[in-house]
Amino acid sequence: MGAFAESRGINGSDLISALHLSQQAPAILGHDPSNTTSTASSSADTAEEYGRIEQLFLACLRTGDDLSAQACLDRLSSRFGASNERVMGLRGLYQEATAKDTSALEKCLKEYETILGDNPVNVPILKRRVALLRSLHRPADAIAALIQLLDAIPTDAEAWCELADLYQSQGLGAQAIFSLEEALLIAPNAWNIHARLGEVLYINTSSPDGAQLASKSIQHFCRSIELCDDYLRGFYGLALASSRMLENDFQHAAVTPKTTLDRLQRFALQRLQELVQSRSIDDQHWASSRSELIAAKALLNRLQSTQ
């Protein structure tokens, strides 16, 4: 689960995995790791054990098994101490997930502010504060909190992507584009970030320099599928952006030759068709990306009907 994820947010495939793991809670929590020696192998086993407990904690929260989640948190607190930053972040996540109302969430936020008053660079708490502010529908405050986080850790690509999402949600397209470009400086081979930047550029093509933004959008979608040759979102975006560039209102300002755009569009539609067909008969792919496949089918039907 990402550091900025909602406390109970989960999709269908993740739910199956979380349920499978949470069902192992009695067996995992029934094992007492306290009888370890100081050998290197025991240290490795202990690290693996507590990593497994943290994953179990997250799975139990996702599936509503709050009692087991509390037991996991108690185990981690006992081993690493209540003042451990990672444990503090997990405790905050637990309190958010079990909060009964907005008043309880506001109390969590006040606790975060108190912790950050003592340690302004407590990264897990900085990230939990951003997630909580978003869930409380306070985007301006969430943006300010993210900027504070990035002032402390400017190389956090995930935080830049989150900031871009917030900016775009507020209609601040230029700032969103800048944020994603910063993320790519940190993770230049992240195909998903290239595709996301392509999407944001495409969304903002209604601006006066729309043709240039659409052309840049195509470049990032191409880079995305170059890095991952079966990335459905990349091909979806390339098909959409190339079709947009081929529309009459962009021809006067197009910076990419029409022949190139035609080839890109045909290539994107062909690969999109292949991916949709193969994944629609694969239960695992259908469960994990159903909405994307439905959207891709709709785009294929629309674009192919106009050709």
C-alpha cells in the first residue's frame, strides 16, 4: 500500500490477496519471535518475521480485522519501541482506519501536528498527514503539507506524483506538469510516470499551446511503452493523443508529421486490440484491470468506427 493511500482503499484483486494473508493472522501472531539469538541468521529471520507482521497489519486493516491489526501493531511497538518513526506512522494509519467520524480524524490530525512540532522531518507522519488532509477534502492544506515534505526530501518521486495529482485536481495543470517532470528526474525509467505525464499533458491540450502539449504527450506515451511494451495505459494514451493531433483543429500547429501520427495511431490501436483480447480472457488480468479494459474497448470502438 502506498504511503499516501486511503486507510481502507482497496481494489478487487488486492482484496483477495489481503483476505488470504489476513486469514493467516492466528498462525503468524501465534509464533513468538522473542526467543532469538544474536547470530546473523537469527537477525535475518527476525527482520523477515517483523516485515511479515507489518504486511499482515496492513492486510488486516484492509479487510476490517481491527483486532488482529492491533495485535500486529502491539508486536511491532514492543520490538521497535513506540517512538520508532515507522511504528508511529503505522499507529497513525490504524487510528485513521478505525476512526468513527470526522471528529476522530481531526483528532488524528492534531496528533500529527504535535508529533511534527517535535520532529518536523518525521517522514511517515508527514505522509500520513497528507493522506488524512486529502480524505478530509482539504486539498490546499494537503498541497502545503506535501511541499513541506518535499522541502525535507526533494528526491521522493512518489510525493512529487501525489503533488501533481493534487494540483491537477485543482485545475493547476502547469504545476501538475512541473511536478511530474520533477518525478521523472528522480525516476527517469518509470513507465507509469511517463504515462501519467502524458495524460496530464493531454488533459491540458485545451490551452492556447494545446498542439505542443499534445505532441509532448505523445512523446511521453511512446517512452512509456518503450520501457514497458505491454503497458495498456501507455497504448491507450498514445491512441488517444495521436487521434487528437490528427484532428483538424490541431493540424495548423502540429509539430509531428501527419504520416508519423497515422503510423503511431495504427500501431497503438493494433497493440491495444491485442492486449484487450488477451487480457479479457485472463481472469487474473480482468479482475485487476477491469475498468481499464472496459475503457480501452470503448476507445477502440469509437476510433475504429471513425476510420
